[in-house]
Amino acid sequence: MYRKHKGHPLRILVGIYKGYYHKFLLAVFFFFIKHSPVWVLPIVTSGVINSVVKGDGDLIRKLIFYGALMVVLLLLNIPMNYAYTAYKSQATRYAETGLRKALIRKLQQLTISYHVDTQSGRLQSKIMRDVEAVEQLSTQMFLSALNIALNIGVALAVTVRKSYVVFFFFLITTPVAAGTMWFFRNVMKKRNSEFRKEMEETSARVMEMVEMIPVTRAHALEDEEVKKMSSQLFAVAEKGYKLDLVQTLFGSVGWVIFQIFQVICLCFTAVLAYRHSIEPGDITLYQSYFATIVNQVSAVISLVPAIAKGVESVNSIGEVLLSDEVEDNQGKLEISEVQGHFTFENVHFHYKDSDSDVLNGLNLDVKPGETIALVGESGAGKSTILNMVIGFYKATGGQLLLDGRNMDNLDLRSYRHFLAVVPQTSILFSGSIRDNITYGCEDVSEEKLAQVIEAANLKDLIAGMPHGLDTQVGEHGGKLSGGQRQRVSIARALIRDPKVIVLDEATSALDSVSEKLIQEAIENLCRGRTTFIVAHRLSTITGADRIAVIADGKCEEIGTYDELMASKGAFYHMKKLQS
């Protein structure tokens, strides 16, 4: 829905509300009825004054009619205002929810590279702050603008019917309004853009600061962190201050100009009445309608800052919704079975902003059901290989084959149903131990869950918890130790019964006793499954079928533990350094 509107904020905004147009139309209808007393009262007032001035004998009957009409219209305001608000709110609130869902869906589709390059705080700001600003923009554009258009339209329609002279006088104010708005538009846009970016940066910094509090406290760096954040907060205040000044100047200039014109209108219509070109009571009518026009044009001016802010937020959201950095699975081959045979054929890989290759002609053949360990210095390319196995990265040269098929041609979503990953840093969400283990798996039997818990060495831990499996782990699993969190992550991977397992330093956070038990469990559960292990502690991979030494993006040597130790090559020297 959003891609076809690329580059046009207004069209993107209109597209957001697709499916809710009828609610806006109903809101317009009820708004017209509820607001009618504002337009009718000047006509009634003018009629009463003219009847009094003329000494109309029908005055009492007219007063009763006018009074009854106004009372009915005023009483109608209550149900009409309720209906107007109901339809308006349904359209804006549900569309706001739909927009947040669209953003979340797109974030799930964007590549890992996009997320690596974008601070999570900025994305959070787009989902919360920018969507709220878009909702306010919608209210301003579709409803406040409607109010303005109807008020001006009715005032001009009545005026042109009664006096062309006064009508043309009213039209003189329009170029002045347009000129004022045009002059400030570019300045407003620039200030809003600067303020929005500074707020996104602050949101990202705050999230970073909160996550770093344990490290900050441990090293007595509280004052340093406060000083750093204060600098950022003052930068936001400075941008906001400049924005406030521009908005204030913008509003004041417009208000003064139109108040001067209102005084001129009073004098102008008084002269017309004195010359009998209009009736005396019409002075009140024209003054009221001119005040309406002046106020509505002033409202347009006051809307410009809100609209500028909203349009900036639409552009900000568009950065996500219209991003091309999407994992493209459309029309690709869906697979229903995985054997787990991986072949790296002269694979090259480099990041989009780098010219140097991380993988430089890698050749590696991993048989189905084989456990292969990747070792090497930091930066050698081990994690990149794992990310390619997961499908996060694609080869920039050569090809990676899965069961003889190029992974670039596969629907990676179907492939990942057969994949389990245990990252180096365990990632848990707020919830129970059960929720974290069974994440993404439905209808898991208690028997299977018990087997996984025992295999992951969690049985004693869960038995000691106050609520067992239903014990809450806290935010990011903060109520568990590092080793406990890692074992929960391992259990989550094992319960998927995968064909391919990726273990990135999966035992790094475990004590020696737990490490031995987990190592045995992993060896049992990986039997018959293709397993990739990255390990820096070489003692943990002695049971691997083969060990590949990665250096400078290539496979320097490969073989069993005993073969590599016997050859006294790179692996042998690495092992000696850890002995």
C-alpha cells in the first residue's frame, strides 16, 4: 500500500487511512450539522437588528422563530458532536494502530544489515512519537482543515450574495495569508527536521544509557554518564528553543496582520452603512463573518507548524516503510525438507559500505548431519559464515548451496523452520521460563519439554524456582544468571527439533560443571543434524566431526581434532597457546 506512494507524504498519509474514508465522510456530515449555529447566528443577529431599526411590526413573530431555530440547532450540537467525535476517533485511532502494525511488520522484513546500521532507539521513536505526530497531522488536515474550509466557504457564500463590494474586500486578505505562510514554510520545515532528528538521537542515547547502567555503576562512571546525557538533552532543548521562536514569530506576525484588517473591515462596512449601501444590521453580519475568515486564516497559519511537524514524521516513517533493504523471498522456491548439506563455492562477502572482503574465496563442504567447528582469530570471518548459514547475509561473490540449491533462490522463511540458533549473547524476553523455551512452537507436549529441560541441564534450576517453569525471568532475563540464560536459549533451540543447528559460543557463559553436561547434551542432540559451532575455547570442540580454521576469510586448514593436532599447523599452535 505504501510503496506506490513513494516520495509523496500526502499520498502516503491518504494511503494510511484506506478503508476508513467512509468514517471521515460521516464525520464531515455530523460536523456540518453540529457547527451550523456558528454560521446561522450572524444571519439571525443581522435580521433582528435590521427589524428593530426598521420598526418591523412582525418583530415578535420573527424573534420567536429565530429563537426557536437557534435553540434547536444548539440542542442538536450535543448528539451531532458525539457522533462526529465517534467516527473521527474510529478513523484516526484504528488507522494509527494499523500504521504501527505496518511499521512492526516492515521491521520484521528488513535485513539484518539495516538493523545493524540503525539504532533501536530511533526505530522506537518512529513507532511511538512519529506515529502519534501523524495521527495529530491527520486530525489537523482532515478535520481542522475541514472546519476552516466550511467556515470560510459559508462566510464567503453569504457575503457574495449580499454584497459584491464587501466580498472583494474579504478576498484581499487571502494573498496576505498565503504570503505569510509561504515566507515561513521553508524555515519551519528545516527547524522541524532538525528537532526530529535530535529527538531520535536522544531516544537512542537514553536506551543505550539504560542498558549500560550496570556497567556504569560498576565503574563509578555515573557522573560521566550524566554529563554526557546532559549535553545531549541541552542539544534537544536548543533545537526546540529555535523551533519555538520560529513558531511564535510566525503566529504573531499573522495575528497582527489580520487584526489590522479586521479594524479596517469595521470602518469600511460602517462607511457603506452610512452611505446606505448596506443595512446597519449588516455591519454586525460582515464583522462576524470577517472575524470568522480572519480567525480561520489565522488557524491555517497556526496549523502550519503542526503540519510541518506531521509531514516530517510522515517522511520519517516513510524511511522505514519505503526502505528497499528487505529480505526478498517473493516468488522464490519454498522448501519442505532439509538434508543439511552446505557447500561454500569460492564465496566472497563484503559489507555494503566496505570495499574489503570479510570472506575471500571461501571453499567449504559440510555434509548432512556433520558437526563442524569454526575457529580462528577475531575478525577472521567465522560469525559471517554463521550469518550466511542463517541467511542473514548473501554472498557478494561465489555461491552458497544448500542441498545443491543456491540459497539466493530459496524462500529463506521456509528454510528457517528447520533451523535453530543459539547466539553468543542469550536473548530472552520478559515472560516465564516456559514461554522463552517454547517460543514459536505450538502444542509442545510436557514429555518433550521435560526431555529438552533435562538435555539443557535446566532440571535442577527449574526445580529450585518458586513457580517452576512459570517463573518470570524479568526484562531480558535479568533474574537469571548468564549461564542460566544461556541454557534457556539452548533449550529453546533444542525444542524446535531442527535439521540445522548454529551454535555461536553457546557454552561460553557456563561454569565448568554445567559446560560438561551441556556439551554431552549437545553432542547427543546434534547427532544426525548439521551443526555449525563457533568456539574460542578449543577444549569445547574436541567432539566435532571436523574443525575448520578460518583465516583472512578463507579455510586455512580442516580436519578432525586429532588430525589437526598431528599436523602441527595453525590449529596446533592455537591449542598450545590455550594450554
